[in-house]
Amino acid sequence: PNERSRGPRPTWVSAFAYARTGQLEKAEEILNNNLEKRKTEIVPDFMIAVQYCGLGNPEKTIEILKAGIHNQGENFFITNLNEDPFFDCVKHDPAFKEIVDEITPVFTLPPLNK
């Protein structure tokens, strides 16, 4: 059978959903596959951080988000970080607020000339 007949490949969103519904083995398998994929292709830090947050690992979530601040080209998802429900697990953490404060000027667009 070809790849299409197998259905869609699990994604970072699937890993988050599996983790939040207690299917930790499936979530960790997807995360590990994505970490392996990072060796040869771009897997944005945001997507890895979501998976760690879903698995209840706030320390690793913060670590990955901090690294992602400086990888702007691959991390366009990071712009609305403070409003993103994927990161509810770390919104209480002062380190998360520092990340939000640091990215706000980096990703804020200049005003349009009128």
C-alpha cells in the first residue's frame, strides 16, 4: 500500500491531544519522531513546545520556547503565544511572561504609513 492509504501521519496537535487524554505512549512516540525529524528537516520549536506542554513538562516547554525566540524564520506561530490555549500549562510561570515580553517587540509589525 502507498502512503496515502495509511491515512494522515500523526502531528504535533495529535501528540498534544493524546497526552491530554492520557494516551501518553502515543504522545511520546509522536514527540520522539518529531525530535528525530528535526535532525534532517525543520520542525518548528513552537510545535515541539506544544507537545511538551501537553505531556505536562513545563520546564522543557519553557526551554524550547526560549530557543524558539531566536529562530524567527521557522517560528511564525509564536506571535500569539500569550493567547494560545496550548500553553495554558505554563502561563502562570514568570519565565513564560519573560518570553512573551521578549517576543512582543520582535514580532510586532511597524505601523503602516498613511
